[in-house]
Amino acid sequence: MFRKLEVADRFDPKRELVVYEGDCLELLEQIPNGVLQLVVTSPPYNIGKEYEKRLDLNHYVEQQARVIAECVRALAPRGSICWQVGNYVDKGAIYPLDSLLYPVFRSLGLKMRNRIIWHFEHGLHCSNRFSGRYETIIWFTKSDRYTFNLDPVRVPQKYPGKKHFKGPRKGQYSSNPLGKNPGDIWVIPNVKSNHVEKTVHPCQFPVELIERLVLAMTNPGDWVFDPFLGVGTSVIAAIRHGRRGAGAEINRKYVDIALERIRQEVNGTLRTRPMDRPVYDPKAAGNSLTVSPWKKDTTDNVVQLRLVEQEPRRYRVK
């Protein structure tokens, strides 16, 4: 759509790309009312990562509220806000950030359309609770008249050959030939060490996650804004589909990585995981690591992990 893409360091409605090094509130001051069609971000979770300063939880919510309020001001009447968050953890107790932030969005007059569960298979292993394997995307709109394009994000039907068995359409195919609604549980691999998109950022989200939001909630030429840009994923997803992208990032190291990734995207050399690629199934792929090294029980032919026998000091039967 755009003949030439150049990255601006300040917001200009006539430009296509903006990467601002600094506080997002400073960039938001440059954005007029009602300009942004989609605000999508994964803010710091206040858990002490290298790019954040751990705050009192109430102070953290107040800080987020200031940013959210400015995003709502700059949001177009038919626009959407997607806030992707996980949990704040304090002394082993978790606090779901989507629940804590929901009142902030409601107080600003926004309406929730979905609470999307992003499920992934890999992450830290817990010993005193079940390991966390999902985060949430809370989607709000500014009005009841909002942009939503379902067809570009449909996924393959489970039963494409299914037909109506009665009524006036008996014998006709019952499924949409373009695919089905992806629903509100999205199984998308997270960006870990062996992911093709991995950079030094510890909490990078995959391009395909944002692509689905961009395609569904914007049209070509619309502005997509990320107040916590990180290594540029939201802007990359935007320009890939002919949208305009803007974001702010305070960490110079991440700004440099974002600019390089954007340059690669513009040149067509950025490696990302395709949206339509199925999730890797190690057993179906014949991965040798799926074969248990433990003994096979000869009575019921079931593989058992004889951990008590192998490491009696660590695993004890009470």
C-alpha cells in the first residue's frame, strides 16, 4: 500500500511509521483526539523484569490508568483497545491483572467485547501451584459501532464436509467455505528460545497474535498504536497488512532491535511464524524425545515413570 516506508521519531498523521524513544505519555501528547483505530499492547506486569521497576500494586494500576485514559482519548469512535496481560505475583500469590484493570476501562466508558485466552505450551515450571500456561487479551470498544472483520481471521473448519440434515437447506453444506470463527481461546506458541522470532526481550509476543487483532479490528490505512512497543511486534503486524504503526519504548536497546526488525519487515527479510502454520506436534513429527526412557510395565503395557526407584531421596512415598 505504501510506496516507501520511513520511520519517524515523532507522531505525524501524514506518516506511516512512528517509533518514539521515550515515555508513551509523551508520545500520546502528540496524537490528536480520535486518530487511533487500534491500541494493542502487552504492558509490564510489575514482576521485576529488566525493563520495569517493581511498584506497589495500587501504584501500578494508577500508572496504567493514566496511560489507558490517554489511549481512550486518542481512540477513534469505531476503535478498539486490546490489553494483553498475565498475572502479578507476590510471595507466591497471583493477582490477575485483567481483573484489576477491568474497572479502569469501564470507568472510561468502554465496553468489553471479549476476554480472549491466549494458550501456550511452554513456560516456567511451578512447584507449589499449577504452571501458568495462558495469558489474557481484554478487548474493549469505544462504542457499539466498532470495526470487526471476521473473514480475514477465520480458521479451518473442523468438519468442512458437514451438511444440513433437515429444513429448507437439507443436503447443503452447513459450514462457511472461508472457515470458522476462531473463538476466544487462541492456541499460539509463545516466543521462547527456539522460536524463529526470538530476540533478547524476555517477554516478547508473537507477530501472529497481533496480526489476528490487526486484521479483525482495523482496515487498510488505519493507525495501530502500542504504548509499550518493546521490540516492535505491533508495528510489524500493522505494516505487514497495510496499516500505519506507532509506538513508544523507553529502552534504547529495544528501540534499536525494533528499528532493525521493522527494516527487515519492509525489505521482506524478517523471519516470523506464519499465521496459518499448525502448532508443532512432537509425537506426530516423530521426535525421539517423546519416547519415554523409563521401563515399560509388562502387565498393562503402560509406560510408567519409576521416579521412586530412580531417585529415592527426591521422591518419597508416604
